[in-house]
Amino acid sequence: MSNGLYRPGEFKDNCGFGLMAHMQGHASHGLLQKAIQALAA
């Protein structure tokens, strides 16, 4: 039986992925600024 969904043979190196969303669904310049800061970190 498998201990999880991770299978090392199926994954390759990548640059990563991130997602940020406003929980109330509103457009927000502050959220955009935080996303840019996260990418620059």
C-alpha cells in the first residue's frame, strides 16, 4: 500500500508555483504588491 501521493520518479525539477487570492473575491492593489514581493524574495 502506498504511503502517499508523492512518486519521486514522476517529478522533475521546476521553478515552483504560487497562488494568492483575496478571500472575498475583491480586486486589490495590496494583494498584487504582496505577490510581487513574494516573487522577488
